[in-house]
Amino acid sequence: MRVLVLNGSPAGEDSVTLFTVKYIEKKFPEVSFETLHVGQRIRQFEKDFSEAWDKLQAADLLLFAYPVYTFLAPAQLHRFVELMKGSGVDFSQKYATQITTSKHFYDVTAHRFMEDNFEDMGLRYVRGLSADMEDLLTEKGRREAEDFFRFVLWQMDHGFAQPFRQGAPEPFFRIVPAKAEGPLPEKKPGTVVIVTDREAGTADALNAMIDRFTARLPYETRIVDLKAFPFAGGCLGCFHCAADGACVYKDGFDSYLRENIQTADAIVYAYSIRDHSMGYRFKLYDDRQFCNGHRTVTMGKPVGYLVDGPLSREENLRLLMEARAQVGGNYLVGVATDEADPEREIDQLCETLAYAIVNDYQQPQNFFGVGGLKIFRDLIYQMQGLMRADHKFYKAHGFYDDFPQKHRGRIWAMYLVGGLMKNKKLQKKIGGRMTEGMAMPYKKVIEQAEKPPVKQA
């Protein structure tokens, strides 16, 4: 059994995730492990893929190990997957699985992204292990790691694998939107930034969508071309920015992000679907935004999307876009695609975005935002000594105010009610009136709403 570990972490040998793999290697001496640091050496593999080709060809099991970065795999591993898919290696008889470390913040979207790409390559895969960063330091975590890999070996021995979800890809026909006609709106004060990795100057669907959007939107727009920015590399996860927000790279992206993108009134992302995601360049952009730490610095700003490609078939990508907006405290005004009726969708996106800007409309968070933010809230509170800028931001914005232990009055009130409800006579007397008591505060709100406003003298 030959296992090729594809270490997607830019930290290389120092990767926390890789230590889980090393532990498994010690516990299964009968299995041959070899590690390729694809995250750390991605520039080399872009120039010469031959070493990776040979090792991929020889392996029985591909074990992808990586930390979760911004909902997905790190940009470096994202790029390596692109290289794999263009390598010509026959993966149809090989197995794949994955091990990630995170605080379980959208590990599901990261794992699903990799699984979708496994299916593209014809890899047979076993569901991966999502571990907390500190799991290996506990007996329970070590046992789970052993049990996981033993299960992988059992599945392979029996020829089992997860059934493919996608099936054969159907042909996709793009509908290029027509140019905006009729009277165009006057431009109001304000700026909307369009962040894109388009091929500038080409007459393709994405450029046509951007052209119609900029013509119909009643605000000035500014294009941020990710292909033109001289990125020095992907996020290294080095926490150099933890104290003051300054990135270890000297390419100026941190200041460019803050001065040219985050200052806008709204942000629209325009991209073509690649490998079940927004593509490597966008992932590079997303990861490098970690110079803001875990601070939702654009919260309150509306966001929208212009998407070229069959988005209706990409369940994970749709979830990711909604989750990004929810966690960031942004109202997702809409997503326009070139699948069915791009003119109508783009025009609706323009009008909804303008409404959100004028009325400062902010949609309340759902589970994606509330649950995701609470994971980071607890993390930052514990690590406030290191992540000082994050802690200061969370404290100033009241992110710690909903700690349950702070609401002592409610806790003791529930103890009182619970104690009273143990009394059988009282329980019988109250009967179904408990819900009436629960409804009383809400009735008062409705009563207040019905009263006419008090006139000011």
C-alpha cells in the first residue's frame, strides 16, 4: 500500500495538519507513506510537474492534508488541483481522502470542494477527517485519527467508495447578455467596486455581464482586476499580521485592499466557475484578506455576484457565497448568471443593490452567519493575547455580549420556573398556559406598535 500525502499547507513540515498524518504513519508501519509539500513548493510544480506526476502515478491512495483557509483549501492546494487535472495522470483506479484541521468553521464546504474535484478526476474517495487544531493533543483526538485511517484501509480492502454525486456533466450553453439599451440612469454619488479575474478586452460572456451591470447601475463603478495585481504569493498562515495587520509580503496588497476595495459603498464579485469554485486567483485574493484577521471590516456593505457558468449545478459554491456574506455581515443582494435570463437578472441586481445602498438595508443573519461567527468569537476570546486587533474589534462591536454566562438573570429565572414546574399541583393548574406566559412580552411589543407616535412639541 503506497500512500502519497499531498500536504497543501504553505507551512510545509511545520504544518499542524501534517502532524496528524505523521501520527497515523507511526501507528500503521505496514503502510508506505511519502509526503509531497505541494503547498510550500507550488511555484516549482507550476514550472515542472514531472516529480509530482511520477509520484501521483505510483500511489494507491492520495491523502490530501491541509488547513481550512477561508471556506476552502488554501490557494496553493487549489492551484495544485488545477495542475493535477491537466497532468494527464489516470486516477480512475486510485483512492483519495483528506485530513483537515480548523475550528470547524465551514470545514464542510472545504471537504465538499475537494470531493467534487475528486469526482472530476475519477478518483474513488472515502469521506475525510475534519479535526480541531488541538485534537491530536488529546487521547480522544488521537483515537479518532487512528479509527479514521483504519476505516479508510478497510474501505479500500473491500473495494468500497463514496458514490459519485455529479454524474456525467451536461453541456452548458452560455447566454451572452445584450448591451444595455434605452435611457441609462444618472450616476449618483458613491462607488461600487467590481472585483474580477476576467480576461480584459475579450468579447466573452463575463465581460458582457460586467458591461451591462456598469451601464445599468446608478452608481460609479471601479474595476479591480485580480489578474493585474502582482501577488507575491498565497497566504502563509504565519500570523505576522496578527498584531498590526501588516502582511509579511511586501507586494502592497494589504494597503491596496483597504484603500481601493473596502472603502467602496458596495462590492460585486464577477467570475467564471472553475473547478467548482471561483478559481485559483480568487482563492488567492480571499486567503490574502487574512491581513484583516477575523475582523468583519466590510460588515454593513451590500455584496453581489456576476457569475459565468452553470451555477445551478454547483450546490457547494452557492452555499459558500451565501455563507461568505452572512459571516461578513453583508447583505447578499443577488446573484446574476448567464444561464437563463441574464438581462433580467443583471438589471434586478442593479436595482436591488441601489435600494440597499440608499436605504442602508442590512439583512439579519441566519444560521450560516450566527453559527460561523460564534466559532470565531470563542476562538478570538481565548487567543486575545495573540490576536489583539481581532479582540479589540470584537469587543468594540459587542461580539462578546451574547456569551450565555453573562445573562445570569435569565439563567436564574429559568431555574425558578423549572423548580416550580416540578410541583405536580402547580403543573396541573398551569396546564397549557405556559405558552401564554411566553407570549406576554411579544404582545406588549405589538400593543406598543399600534399606539400612534407621540407628537413632539
